[in-house]
Amino acid sequence: MKPEYPDVTVEHRLVDACAMMLIQRPTAFDVLVTENLFGDILSDEASVLAGSLGMLPSASIGEKRTVHGRHGLYEPIHGSAPDIAGKDIANPIATILSAAMMLRWSLGQPTAAEAIERAVGAALNAGYRTVDLIAATGDLAATRKVGTQEMADAVVAALQSTEPQGLGAPEGVLR
């Protein structure tokens, strides 16, 4: 892979050392490439740094290419979370950011991906928090506790209010 990406520094680490370093120096990592088992463990560990499992998108990117990008499987690191389905308590941000990753890496829509990422940031900056984020910080000051639907609506509202004409999510994505 190195000749294909000369600007990428590749470092190989044992998973236990990687787990320790991820907590001690999380900014030392940009991308982790690993097999599924270790990826699942490390991504769950990393979710603590972001505040919740509900914050992290993930992707399994294949080698096969199309004219727009690579084939991939995109999902939040927590999977489908069937134990909380239908209760309006799930944090939809990881799912939304997984869609942004898909737009960028498989569908050739980096502008749409960036617009979605900015909208998520805007909703969080406006104080919207699902129960998992409030539980993680215990902070209620300047926050608005919301459910799954209201958090998704806040992201959509931010996307619609900030996207420049002709940019943002393509028709049918988060609208």
C-alpha cells in the first residue's frame, strides 16, 4: 500500500500497545487499519474519548473500485443496537457520520460529506445532547436533552440552514 500513498506514514503495532497508546496519546492516530476483532475492541475503547459509542462511524472498505470510489460497508461502531430500538434514546450521530463516510469514500461526494459533518458539529455546538452524551459528561448546563428523532432533526436543520446553493447533501440524503 505504501507506493500508492507516499504521504502516509505506516506504523505497525501490537494491539495491546495500540490500546494503551490510544488512551495516552489519541492524537497520535489518524486512521487505524486492523482486522475486525481488534477493530471492534479498539473502536469501543476510542468511543470513550469521543464521549459515547453513539458518536463514532465506521467503515470496512474493500479493494474493489468504482468510478466514484471503493466498495464499503458503513455503520456506527455500535451496530444496530437492537436493545434500544424504537425507544427514541439512541444517538443517531454515528449513523449520520457513517453516511458521510459513505458519501466521501464510496460515492465520490466529498462536499456532501463535509456539509453533513459541519451540520453534526453545529447541532452539538448548539447544545443538543442525547442521553448517552449527558450521561458521559453529567453536564446539563447549556445543553438540551433530546431523543433520537430530535437530534436527527437538529442535524438536518443545521444542514439546511448552512449549505451553500448547489452544495450539501444530494437529493434524498437526510432530507
